[in-house]
Amino acid sequence: MKRQREENPETKPEPRRSKRQKKNQLQQVPKYFKDPCYTWERNRNAGGKKSTAILGPNSLSGMGTDANSKLPSGIEKARGKYKQCFFKAGHLLNADFGGDGKDGRNLTILTATANTFMTSFDNNIKKAVEKLEKLYESVVNNLFSNEYNLAKLKYGIQVTIEVSEEKWGAQIPDSYIAKSVKCKAEITGERSLDNLIQEVTSFAKKSQNEDLVKRIKQTEQEIKNIKKNINSYVQKANQRGDITNKKYDH
């Protein structure tokens, strides 16, 4: 009976993969579980209304800002009237998350102060995505998941940034400038992660490999700890997500 269990392909442990195989498998995870999407304001001189994306573990570009300082097209008139505001061509979806700084739909007119506050939201999301990458590394390194299983894993961070309907005023250029920006992040795909862990745990139990079962339990705890860190950074980001684009800001 012992020999039959060892030769049974359904219970035989998968062979260990090389570091290169693991790295390649991680790189095959999509950058986004939902690609960046932008929508215009009703008046396109004001730039974008809403940007959103679902970030995966490979979504950080590390490129920094790439904003066209002359967009949205109404920003020059705003700068002319309100020199003290030091208006920025503010990304809605941050460039490090793939947000296009040369697409007017992803830019809005922000005071220097509002732009700084928005950076605080973005920085916490960057830290969350870095932890997300660690989580996927743990899955690839320690769970015996083949490419099909990993492809089913959709655990990511949805980011949505939307400018307010309320503007500084009815006249140009005030009508181009939103009074506030709402930044929101949330975890998505948690069920896919739970399903993967259950699937691998079931395989380990069938294999009757005690070392494998023990390692999967340790990895499950490691993943729980990483998830706590991700949730903490997402929570901190959301606490900083209500951005006031204050008129006559100095």
C-alpha cells in the first residue's frame, strides 16, 4: 500500500522548482487585474473626472511623475488668475501605478497643498503593493501551485480617484477647478486567495507528506501576517483619501 501511494500521481508531491522558474511564474501575474481606465470631466478643459485600476503585485513602475505640466488645457488660465496657488498638473491615478501623465483624462488642476496631501494617499498604496508582491512571492515559493492555479489568483488592490462635481465657481477658470478629490482603495479577490490555500492544503493532506502539510500551515500564517500589513496600509491611505483643493490656498 505504501508503494502505491508513492507512485500515485494524484498524491505524489510536485518537484521543487528552480529560482528562475519561480521568478518567471511571478512575472506572469498580470500587472493589473483591471487595466487603468480614465473618464473625462464634462468640460475637458478641467481634465479627468475619474480614474481607476485594480493593481497586481507587479504594478509598481517606479517611474515617478511624468505629468505634462500644460495639461489639463485649462490649467494655464487657472495659473494666470491664481498665481499664489502654484497649480500642479495632478495625476488622478499615480504614475507609479501606471497612470498616464500625458493623458488629460488622468490629470486635474490641483493646488500645491492638495497635491502634497494626495501624495500621502499614494505613498501608502505603494507600500501596500510592495507587501502584495511579498505575498505573491510567498505563494510562489512555498505553495505547490502550478501556473493554472496561480492564474486563478486575483488578489489585488482597487484604486479609484474621482474629482468632485463642485467647482471653485461658475466662471472660467474657476469652473475648471474641483473643490475636492476623493481617493479610495479596497482589497479585491480575497476569495481567490482563500480558494488557492484550500486547494493546496487539500493536495498536501492527500499526499500524506507531513513536511509539506507543516510548511503550508507556516505559509498560511505568513500570508495572514502580510495581509494584515496590506490592510493596514490601505486603511491608512483611505484615512488620507479626502483631499480638499482649497481656493486661495497658500
